[in-house]
Amino acid sequence: MSRVGVYKVDITPPLGIDFIGYHRPSGVRSIHERIYTTAFVFEKGEQKTIIVSIDNIGMLIEDTNCIRDQIAEELNMSKEQIMVVFTHTHSGPATVSEKPLVSAYKTMLIHQSVKAAVHAHNQLRDSEVGWNVTMGEIGVNRRERSPNGTMQMGMNLDGVVDKRIGVLAIKDKDTKKYSGVIVFCTAHPNVLMSESECLSADYPGMTREILERTLECPVIIVQGAAGNVNAKYRGSMKALRSMAHVLSGHVLTMIPMIQYSPLSKLQMSSNTLSMKLKDIPDPEGIDEMARTAEAQWGVNTSKWHNACLELYKANKTQLSVNLEIQLFQLNEGSFSGIPMEPFSETALAIKDAREDELTFFGGYTNGYLGYLPIKEEYPLGGYEVLLNPVVYGPITSLWMPPVERTADQVVEIVLDLYK
């Protein structure tokens, strides 16, 4: 038995809801495009796995687990066989807030995501799948060295980028028509910036629209290790179109060359790392981190400052967080992910270790915690290494950066999961 089911559900929020990604006080003023959650169910014999893609910057792990738990209950399967990925659009709705509108929207989003999985399961059809991969220029390393030797947001043309663009295409066995396509790529969906007040799935959304019109099937974009990679074109609708045209062009060039076969290998597995965080510094160090974040990002750091000060006074300076690492394998291709924003070097290390171009790795998987830099970047500092916990720690509970060796540990665990 080799079956796949696909279903897409609208999750567009009402106007006025808060944005997440860039601070825009007005909230959503208009809708550039509607946003969706799409589920892919894969079944081979007794094996069954589900991938759910959501147009959102990334929900908290606890909320994402709520989706996975409900799907597992509805379909009588294990949560570990369900993967939720987020497109990471920076022009989507907030899901963490005490505001009634945000709370109501989150409830609807969870319901619709479960609905998508159940309906996809009800539409399982005999199917064939095929993979392909190419190289494309859609991202640019954003960690630019400042005059004082530290890292700042910018454009580093010599920096590392995972340039692979992968495609997993599914066809109905009988009709030979496309029933779904999954695209793997690496570039922050932050083309539209704080000047935009319209809801958008960013370049994954526009790319999806182009591909769905052409292929006449649901399409999802799975984000890679984009923690240090911005979109190549940014800041306007013209830039958004450029990103979508380049990415969709690569996909449509690859599609005709794909060879299809029944599901011969299907596996979803996961492991949990007790991820150690850097120690809470002394009060002077806490003050310095807070001042730096306020100066560079204009954010109110009082919640983070007060929480870290309390942890220091209580002698709770050594913290850790459980990090789920999940691997999806289908025939000759695979994708592994974590609920963080890893650097491209990590994805390439996994690919090189396996000597396999169809070995994809990314973030924004099963929730969101913060950034995962490689150890070589820690001495250089910058937002991704040092300041992100100050900005988002009160929301995600990642109060300090992970210790330097964490990315290497993730690589080791992913490679063990393949074994």
C-alpha cells in the first residue's frame, strides 16, 4: 500500500490582529493574500506519517504540541509521527498574547490545522512520489562584520548559505496528476518589512500561488536552516515577486525531470536533547545585555531583565531546555528539523556527513524557541547569538543562548536518527 492524502484549509485572520515578525502598531490593515495550513499524510502499510505546514512565523512549542496531540487522538496515532512546520513569514498574525482577538485566532488556527490533517487522511489515494534538487540564489548571509569586529545585521556576500532547492512531488497513481508538492529552500521570509501593513505569507505564499496555478495541486514551502540567511530581495512588492519568480522557476524546471515510484521507505523518528543554556550572568552582565538590546532593537527589556535577575538571586543560573529533533524519511529523500533557527552551516554539515544532496535540515519545526548559532559565531556576538533571548525570552522561555557546542550536538543526534 502506497498512499498519500493532501488537504489545504484557510487560516486567514480578521483585520486588526497584531503582526509578529516586525513591530507594526496598527496591526493588519489589509490582506495581500490569504494564508493557509496544509496537511500531507503519507501511508505505507502500517506506517503512517503526517506533515502539517502553517503560514506563521512559528507558534510556541506548547501550542504546536496541542495541534500534534489533537491530530494524534483523532487519527489514533503517535504524536511523534506528526511534524508541524512553519513557513516563518514575518507578515503573519500573532498567536501569543492576552488580547481576546489573538487568543480566539489561535484557537481557530489549531482547529483548522487538525481539520486539515483529518481531511487529508480521509483523502488518501494510491500515489507515487519523486525527488529532485538544484542550486538557486534566493538567500544571502546576513551576518555582516561591523567596524569594531562584531557582527551586525547586513549583507555578507562571502557568508555561508545553503543554496539547495529541493522538491518532493506526489502524483496520483491512476490519473498521473499532481496531488501535492513540497519545496525545500533556505531564506528568511522577511521580504516585506515594517513599512508593510498587509497580511502576507511572504515569498512562500506568492511562490505557492504560482506553483499551484501551474501544477493544479496544493504546494507547501518548508524552510531550511535560515537563521543567518535573509531573502536575497527585500523591502517591496517588486522584491516579493522577484523571490517568488526565482524560486518557482527553479521548481518548475526540476519538475519534468522527476522520476516517480511507490513509497518504498517511510519513517518519522525523533529524539530529545537536554539543551544547556549559557549561565545567567551577574547583575552587571544582565544590565549590559539589556542595554545593548534596547539600543540596537528599541525594545523594552524589563521583563527579561527582571526574570534573569530573579533567577540569579535564586542561584538558578544554570538552565536547560528540552529540544526535540525530528527526522522524516521518504524513499531517497529526507528532512530533519528543530524548533529553532539554525545556521546554514549546520544543514550543510549534516548533508556533507551523509554525502547526500537530498538530506535537508531546517528550523521552525514543531514550534519556536530562538536561534541556534554554530560555535564559531559566538565570539562575534550579534542579534542571533546574544540578543534574541533578550527580545523573545519572555515569550519562549529561552532566557539565554544555548551553549556553544549545541549545534554540533544536534548534528550528532540527527545522524544517529538516520541510523
